[in-house]
Amino acid sequence: MVGSASDVPEALEHVKGNLRTTTKATADGSFRYSFAGTSTTPAVASAADHVDVR
């Protein structure tokens, strides 16, 4: 990973399992969802996406 990671506000889960959150982008960069996992659910991370701040 290049740069550093930051946490954003909690993501909300829709009844169909879709995740959603909002945060203000202040610089160009990539982001992704990640879930640390539990004793019954494995950890997972989404593919990265990129934002270009103008």
C-alpha cells in the first residue's frame, strides 16, 4: 500500500446486504471497504476504487 489508511464513519448495511457510507474527499486517493471478520465470518476487503478531487 502506498500512503496511509484512514478510518471513515461507520458503514450502514441495507437489508439486501449492500454497504453504504459517506465521507468528504479532501485529496485524490483510493478507497475500499474492509471487514475485520468475526469468529464466524471471515475477514474480507473490496477491490479498491479511486476518487479524483477537483
